[in-house]
Amino acid sequence: MLAVGATNAAVDALTRGLAVELAPIRVNAVSPGTVDTGAYDALGERKKAELFAARAATSPARRVGRPGEIAEAVVFALSSTFLTGVSLGVDGGEPLV
């Protein structure tokens, strides 16, 4: 988890820095939580189901995300012309717990 936290912090800092450096070009990031994608398939069906159940149990949203929800956030970031330097957490509130 330390590596994930450090990577996310680096993306946040890079997003803010690039938004200033590249202005007026807008720079934003989308930071997804646990999303039901093929990224977890290597765990096998049982372990993937266990992981998703554990994440859903502790997430304020009480479920894992769907790929379409991440796509909606990307469309939002692209279409919101006054949004820049922001990392959008699309994570069901996972970091809150």
C-alpha cells in the first residue's frame, strides 16, 4: 500500500504542476478506486470475489466501481473547461476509511 500511496501522491503533484506549467492547456487526472475490470482476473475467480467483497464491505459506497463510471468522470474532466490541476477521486470513498 505504501507504493500505491506514493504513486498517487506523485500523480497529484504532477497534475497540479503540469496545470501551471502548461497553462492555458488544462491538465487533470482521474484516480479510480477498485473497479471491476480485467485487471483483477489474474487473482482467479474466488480471490477476485473475496477482494471485491472486502472492498465493498469497507467502502462508503458499499460496492466496487464499474468501468462506465470511470468513463463518465473522464468525460466530465474533458468537458469541464474551468477544471484544471485536479485529481478526481472516482473511488466510492475508499480513501476515507
